[in-house]
Amino acid sequence: MTKMRLTIRLDANGNPLLGHGKIRLLEQIGETGSISAAARAMGMSYRRAWLLVEAMNTAFTHPLVSARPGGGGGAGLSPEGEAVLRLYREIEDAARAAAAGPLETLAGMCSSPP
């Protein structure tokens, strides 16, 4: 049987706001305490990661990622960033639960991979 995966992308005012890539980046920043370490862990350039962080910080009323105080460098999730991450995961869980039956039916309709 074909394995199906549901991914969620949230748009705001017709523009991409959050998806699994940005959410994974937030998780990595939270785990590593660094945008550059998060980028390395995800196999992306620091510039790409920084642009994604900048886009997220601009899209919300409060930044999701902030520099760590103390002059030692690094970054972390703000309280808003932690809340956005949690809320996105809640939306994902609810969508998966609601779509489980139809996804199973759809998977059964797909041809088997080679």
C-alpha cells in the first residue's frame, strides 16, 4: 500500500506563512540555539535560513526568533515562536486525525511504488 503523508501550509493574505520547512527550521533553532547550526542540520545555506527567519519575524506581530542576550551569539525562539510552533503542530495533529479515513482510501487507490 502507498504510504501517504499530509503536510500543512498556512497562507495569510494570499502569501505563504508557515509550512513544514519553516516549522522544522524553528524546531532546529530551538534545539541548537543557532540559526547557522539549524541551517547545517537541515542542509541549507545560512543565507536561506536567515531569509526564512526574517520572513517569519516580519509576518508576525512579534518576532519568532530572537538573538540570545549576553553577546555570546546564538538565537532562540521567543515565547511567540514557541507558541506558533505548538499551534502549528496542533493544527497538523487535528488535520491528520480528520483526514485519516480519506487518506487511507486514497492510498489504496494509488499504484504500488516500484
